[in-house]
Amino acid sequence: MQITTSTIMAPAGSFTQMVLDQSQRLSTAKHHTVSVDSQNLTIADVVAVSRHLAEVELTADSIKAITACSDIIAEKLSQGEVIYGVNTGFGGSADTRPSDVERVQQSLISHLTCGIVSDGGTLDRTVTNVSPSAHHASNGTNGHVNGKTNGKTNGNGKQISKVTLSLNDPNAATCMPEAWARASMLIRLNSLAGGASGIRPCLADNLVQLLNKDIVPRIPMRGSISASGDLSALAWIGALMQGKTSATCLAGTRDGTGARHVTTADVALKDAGIDPVSFHAKEGLAVVNGTAVSAAVAALAAHESFQLAALSEALTAMSVEALRGSDESFEPFIARIRPHPGQIDSSRNILAFLSGSQLLNRHDSNNVATLRQDRYSLRTASQWIGPVLEDFQLAHDQITIELNSVTDNPLIDAQTHRVFHGGNFQARAITSAVEKLRQGLQSLGRMLFSQCTELINPATNWGLPPNLCADDPADSYLFKGIDVVIAGLTSELGFLANPVGSHVQTAEMGNQALNSLALVSARYTLEAVDVLSQICAAHLLALCQALDLRALEIESCCTATSRLQRLQQGDKPDATPYLGVASKRMYNFVRHELGVPFLDEAHLASKETVYDDKIASPSIGLYNTRVYEAIRSGRLYEVVMECLTEVDVDVKAAMNGTNGTNGTNGKSNGVSGH
């Protein structure tokens, strides 16, 4: 296989280029201050500020734009104009005409801060990642406080326990994670920086200080229909800005787990030296009336989805090698005569990932009657992945536009001093984006499920042991449990792919008859991200096992007996010499960085711990968890980005007529049929 510009040049504006650009932007933004100007905020910026605590600053132009718009509302009121949400009521009550315009803004915050934020009723005001073991009644009549019994005994003098274990973590079930809240604050700030919302600069500065001093409101998980924006969720940000005693937030120094104390907004602002704001005419509405929370969760979900799509390409290349498949399916000619951009992009990557592999097999032998071509999970992978990449690019564009939009109502044109009543708060564009993401995640999961089950099943795995066992198959069923687990995960992923936006209910006195449900849909998309991450972890664990078995197969002259003999003698396989460029990186990361070994029954029977940060002895679940954690932390994504970067470097090298990164110039010296 020769890498040339005519064979695998990435199409302009490809998904691969997008995800590499995003990765580079994130690596920079994490360590620099993010400029907020209402025009150039990226998904990577949102991740940097929300998850990596990057600081923010308003640009001079954005401060100028906010200032230019800030006096127009007062001017219009002095002229006797009727402006929605300023000197009218809200929604279906807009036919009222209140006289106290600032009281109207306070009433807005009061009636919207109505969602549930529970800590389980415990007295401990530290929010941690550990689920509370029990609740206690507020009046203490059941005798159980913070997991302790009331000391009552039965007739035999034995203590009677009154512990009631919770069904879930109440905080996690009812309260948004801090990353979601920080992302929401950033996006609302960016919208206000557009200078069309009628706020004073001090409100924008308040949000900047809250982000930079890491004071984060506790926001209810549920309750937004994302129609007139995410009203109830954003109201809690507004309450924090005002320093209300009724609002709680997370503030102060984080401990080793990231946990922090919960305190009230007034205390947090005082301790941080931030002056609370009071909302003048229109300002409360400007804060709460927008799509920032939906866009925030969507941006975080999109970032993870893009990484998982790239990971799926790497896992597919590994699957081709583990199943002794062919690279023929990814030849440029096939995509060139069916030139969907996503298919071209995906086939280019997978073909390049396979460069240097000695495990490929074209299945064209006249001596052995086998399937002439790979099964669909490999052969049509680029045709399957391609449309997902195209959908993801469109979702990226939709979300990015929303990040840089002014989404409240009414809107103010500072040049003409006109006030416009409209509906930019309707977040249907976000619903459209995240439902494409979620359906794409399901498609990727279904493909990886097929690849993994074919790997485990001796009827389809081209000579590997049943269940990828390293011992006698009559005594070992090593990956059979994984086979069942990924079936359950794939089924759940299929359910999550169902649309949310078709379940709209009329709300608010019939006024909000159309509502996007964007935040609900974005939340489910992040759930789908987690489920697919678990599928990817299980598949990667199985792939590394299979590739080691392939190495043994080659070195043991392809007989099961000699393979077992070598294992019984204590030989530990190393697949590295036989792997393509991407598989080699992925395999070495799992084996060496994560410390996940080749698995056999003797190792799993050990009672010794293998990780300093884990108390358990070896199990398939322990190693599966290790890989999953590497995905969720982003460590594995860094390896995938290295693989994609290597492809990009090789292409540029081919353009210049020089060797690329792997030194083989892309040639494959395949074994057994290639």
C-alpha cells in the first residue's frame, strides 16, 4: 500500500481536519485565557473553560458593544414604549402592565427558581463524588442521622438498624455537574457580549468574575423545555449573580477528588470579593431568556462524540487486523466512484491506520476455500461511518453558530435604537444537532458490537480460540461475559437513539405550544456518549487479547496445540511487531500505559492487587474499567489524535516526496495472503 496524494488526500473541510483542529484548539485554550467576543467561541473553548477551568476575558470590542446598548431600554421607557418583559408580564401573562420595572425582573427570578436540587437531606454540605449511603428525616424521628442508628434495641438487646439506603445519588440525580453549569455561564456571557440584550457592562463583568473565581451555581437537572430558552436553569445563574440567600453554589478550594463545599450565593460572593448585581429593566430577562444551557450540554456532548467517532475508526482498523481482514475494502478507488465526503475521509484514515500491518489477508488464495471478502462489519465500515461523520460535521456547525448567537428576547439594535420582538430563544437547532449526534453514536455502537461479537465467536473469528481464551476452551470462557455485556449496552444505546424532539407538550398557558426540548435531548446524548464509551472499552480490551493471540498463532506455526504449549510454559505474547501504525499505538497504550496484561485464568485467579489506586485483585471487569476510565478522562483520545496526526503528516510528506513518520512509506508486508 503506497501513500500518495492521489490516493488518500483528506478532502478539504473533512471531519478529520475538524477534529484535529478542535484537539489543537483545546490543547492551547486549556492553558490560556479564552477571549469572549460573541463571535469566535468554539466547542473546544467551552470544554477548556468548563472542564479545565481556563479563565475568560471580555474583549474591548464586546465591552464597547454592551455599553452602546445599555441605555436604550431606559430611553424607550421614557418615550412610553411598551416592551415585552420590561413593562409587561411574561409569556401568557404579557397582557399585564406592571409599573415597577425592576420588581418585574425580581419576580422573574423568583418564579423560575423552582426546580429540585437535592443533597439527600444530609447535614453534610460538602458535595463529593460518593453517593450517600442513607438519608435521614428532617425531624430526626426515625433515629437515623448521617448513617448512624438511633441506638434502639430489640428484646434480645441487639441494636435495630434504621438505615435506609438511597436508590441513587440525590445530588447527581437532581443537580447538573459543575462542568455543565460553567459551560452555561460562559455561553450566556458570550451571548450577552453581542451587545443586543440591553444589559449594563457590570453584569457581564460579574459573570467573568464568577467563572474566573470558580463559583458555580447548583442548577436543577430537569425542568427546562428549551422553548423560551432554558428559563428555569438560567434563573439559578441569575440568582447567584444577585447573591441571593435562596441560591446555593459550589465554591472554595477543591480537594483531591474535586469535591467542594456548598454555600449560599451571598456568602460565596462576599468571600470572593465579588459585588452582587441588581437587575434593572430587561436585565433579568436578558440573563434567563436564552439557549445557553442547551448549547452548553450539546457542546460537551459534541466534543465527546467527535472523539468517539475517531476512536471507532481506530478500533475498526484493529478489528481488520485481529480478524485477519483485508485492506481492499478501503482502497481509494471505491470511495472515489461513490464520493461521499464522509466515506472518503473514513476509508482514507482506516487504510492509513493499517499501514505496516503483517496481519492483513486478501482472502484470494486458490488453495484454501474461504470467504473471498470480509463480513459487513469490516467491509462496509467506511460506508457506515461516513454518513455519521457528515452528520457530526453538520451538528458541529449548528452548535458553533448557536454558541455565537444572541438568543434572548426582545433584542436591541444599537445602531438604529430599535427593539425587536422575536424568537431566537427557540432551541430547535440544538435539538437537531444533538439528535444527529445521538443517532450517530448508535450507528457506531452497532458496528463495534458486530466487530466485537465476530471476534469472540469461533464461527466468525478466523481461527481464534472460542471466547478469546488463553487456556483450554473446555475450561475457560474468558470473554463470554463481555459478549453479553456489549449486547446489553448496544440495546440501551439503540433505545437512547430515539428522538426526544417529537414529545413536545404545550406549556405556559398555551403560549409555548412549540418547545424544542433541546436540553432534555442533549442530556440523553451525553448518556449515549457514556454507553458507547463502555462499548469501546470492552471492544478495545477484546482486540488487544485477540491481537496477542494472533501473534502466538504466527509464532507457533498456526496450531492451537503449540499455542497452548507456549502459554503453559509461561510465554507472554507481544503483538507489536505485527501491527499497523494505529494498532501499535493503541495496543502499546493499553498494555504499557494502562498496565492491562494478556489475560488467562491463572492471572485472573490471583489475589494480588495490580494497581496502586485500586483495592481489587485482577478481573476482566477491573481491566475493562481501566480502559473505560482512560476514554472518559480523554487519555485514550490523545492516542487517537496522534494516529490521525500521523496520517496527516504522512500525506504531507507524500506531497513533498519524502518519507512520513513510520519510515515504511506506507508499505504493508502482510503475512498469509497479502
